[in-house]
Amino acid sequence: LDQTRTAIVNASKLPMSIIIVGVGGADFDAMEFLDGDNGVLRSSSGEPAVRDIVQFVPFRKFQNSPKEALAQCVLAEVPQQVVNYFSTYKLQPPKNPAAK
């Protein structure tokens, strides 16, 4: 878990998101901790994550729901994570991303 925390803190500086779907009946407290919704995730050395990049969703909450409900929950935080990345590094979205 310590190595995972450190890897996530390091990755929080990058333009990426991490989505974790918990499958089965296991105790997912560690995954909830990595999600960082209850506070800033810190590496084992105490370095704080620059931004929250982890979304954890336990599949069992959606096993009897339409598949769209799981997709909506899994992807719910990604738009704000993109905005936070751009804001953190004072970046502007491309003017015309389709033209290359």
C-alpha cells in the first residue's frame, strides 16, 4: 500500500486519472483510502498529492443496476480532474483540438 500511495502521489503531477473498480465481496477500505475523497492522499514520506486523481467504485453497488449507472459513477470525477490539471499548471485548452 505504501508503494501504491507514493506512485499515486507522483502520478498526481501528470495528466492522468486512475479508476479502480472493486469486484467481489472483499473489504475495500484501502481502495477508499486511495480514492482521497476524505482528505488529501499523502505518500508514505508525507508528500501530499497535487490533486485527486483516483476514483474508486465498488461494483457490488451496481451489480443490479443498468450498466450506464456504473459508467456514470466511474467517470463522474474525470471532467473535474482534467480541469484541476489544467488549472494547477495554468494551461489553456487547445484552441482547435480537431485540427492537427
